[in-house]
Amino acid sequence: MHPGICFDGSLGGQAGPLEGTTIFADRGKSVGANLFHSFDRFSVNQGETITFQVPEKTLNILARVSGGQHSQINGTITTDIPTDTNRATSLYLINPAGIIFGEGASINVAGSFTATTADYVDMGDGSGVESRFWASIDKTSTLVSEPPVRFGFLPPGPDSGPPGEFDGKVKISKVKSSSQPLVDDLDPDTFDLQPRSGFRVAAGDIVVGGATTIGTDESGVQFVALDFG
């Protein structure tokens, strides 16, 4: 059992902790080229590797965290797509309560990786008609085959209460590479990041600590921070 990763049972299957270190596709729900997962909590300890199983036709994995606890990523998140293939699947980690990348954090996916504290993700085909995948299981999500097109953030409501310490934040601490550097002269104090199509952060607040260096092997890094003040 993995106490840091727990399914919430909202997309079928039994709620409870992950068994082993592989997140099998049948623990989520596939719709066309999209695979949806829903977790009560999602954190990866230092030295651990958590692998998402990717069905052959899957292009996007959307993993929401609904339990109200921030995600602490100190280990490796990867997929089971071989590195010598042209397949590319993008992974979205969605947690409004915050996402913290700490010492030992490593991302290695065959596609882009997005960390967001969005309250919802709109999915659409470019026609102007979108469906919405909510981070909260208290709201009704519509799971569709169209790709993600935008992130939605809701300002705090009058009955929201005091925010948690990391609500709306993505924090990248000064961390060390846990595998081979992407380029020869990369700073040794680095968030080890190897998605083939870039690293994206969309959050209410983005904190990059220490002398952290973030590098990708192809499409670069994109940060988008929202200000409700």
C-alpha cells in the first residue's frame, strides 16, 4: 500500500491507497484519447518512482487531487511509454490545494507535463463548445474525448474560510537531479525534468526557491500565475 497516493473512488473502482507503484489505467476512466484519474491525495516520497500506465491510444492523462491536501513530490513521476518510441502522452497534475516539488523530485514523461492548481479544466475541439473537468468531486464533471484547452480559476468565495498554507500555489524548491542532467552544463542543484514537450505551471502563485534550475530537453518551460488581488 502507498499511503501518499489514495484514490477517491469517484471515477469507478474502490477508494483507497495505491497498491504498489504503478497507477494502472483501469483505476481511472478512459474516454477517447483522454484518461482521467481522481485521487483523494497524491504525494511521492524521496527515492520512489510512481509510474502511470498509458493505453496505446491515450494522448492526455488528467489526474486531479480532490481531498484538500497539497501534493508533495519528492520522488519520480513517469509513464510506462518506452523512451525509444515516438509515442507522446501529456500528463496533467491538478490540485487546487497546492503542489510542492522538493528534494529528489523528477519528472520523466513522454510528452508535456503540466502542474496546475486550477479549479477546473475545459476540454474542447476548438469549436467553442467545451466540457468541464472539475478538480472537486462535489461538482459534476463531463468526461469527453476532446483535448484540454484552458484552465479555470475561481476567486475565493465569501464562505471559503482561511486558505491552506499552499492553496493555489506551485512551489519548486532547490532540489538535486536524481538522474542524468539534460545538458552538460546544467547546474547540479536542479529539478530533474525530462518531458519531451515541455513543462508548464498554471497556478495562483508560483514560488521558485533557492538556485533552482529547471531545464527540458525540447520545448522549454512556461509559467502562468494568476492574481486575484
